[in-house]
Amino acid sequence: MAYIRTIAESEATGELARLYKRVGNPDGTVDNVMKVHSLNPASLRTHFQMYQAAMHEPSPLSRVEREMVAVVVSRLNGCQYCLRHHRAGLIRLLPRERRDLADALADDNPGELDDRENAMISYAKKLTTAPMEMTEQDIAAMRDAGLDDRAILDLTQCVGYFCYVNRVVTGLGVKLGAGEGPPGQWPT
């Protein structure tokens, strides 16, 4: 499950038990990416809030666009756990005729993207792999592709969140567990 000790759902009490109910899957299980924080409930709470803000709160970015970024950033960071989860989530959200895009992004061969998607993916790649090279021109390219400043902020938050979670997962050896829902199943 992970390189460190975690607390099982059946052993959680107090604040941790309440958080497990909040972040858990409909069947009562808690994904290992969240369970790895069980020794520090404040960390779990903060992680979940960041996840919600990056992926589920209202935004000028669609859920599909955010899942695309999740796949690209997780691939670049070598995080198979997040790559599998978010590739599956992207497949679930894409219209049938575009579902091959999830595999293409996971393989770094995205094929045809529209101008907005291409700009977002290029920005996500650069911010993930060369953050010190970011310039105002990178923001201008996003605006040229039709993203407003709120969308650019939300995109940057999404990239930053996945750089964070990819390092937590890989640094602590988090693996998909038998008790987890199928990748990409939750939350809806």
C-alpha cells in the first residue's frame, strides 16, 4: 500500500473517521492516495481541499480539460498511480469519439488537439518540467488561445496540485490497493 504505516478505515476514530467518511468512496473504502495521510488528519483534510479546488470546483476549465492536465503532469512525473486513475477518469468523461485521446496523452502522442487544449498542455508540460523558465510570454500564449486570467490561474493550480500529489504518491510508495474503487471511478 505504502512505505509508511497507514490507518485502515475500520481502525479510524475521531477526526480521521470523519474525514474518511468525507473523502471516501461510496462503498466506504478510502483510496490509498488519501489514506497515506492517515497519521496526520490535518494533512488529509488539506490534501482533499486542494484536490476539490483543482478538480471539482466551478471553473472556466472543464472537467475534461483538468483530467487532460492530470494525465500529462502525472506521466511527466512518472506517477503511475495518478496516471492510471486520471486516464480512466478522462476516458469516462470524454465523448466516445475522443476516448482515444486519454491513451494518446498518456503515451505523449496527443494527436489532434484544438488550439486551447494544445496551449494548455504545452503550458502544463513546461510548468512541470522547467518551472524556472516560465515567462510572461507563456501567459500571453494562453490568452491568445482564449483562456482568461481565471482559467490560467485554475490551470496553474491544477498543474501545481498534480506536481504535489505525484511526489507524495511516489515518495511514499503509494500503490493501488485491493480495497480501492476502479481507477477513475470516484469521485464523480
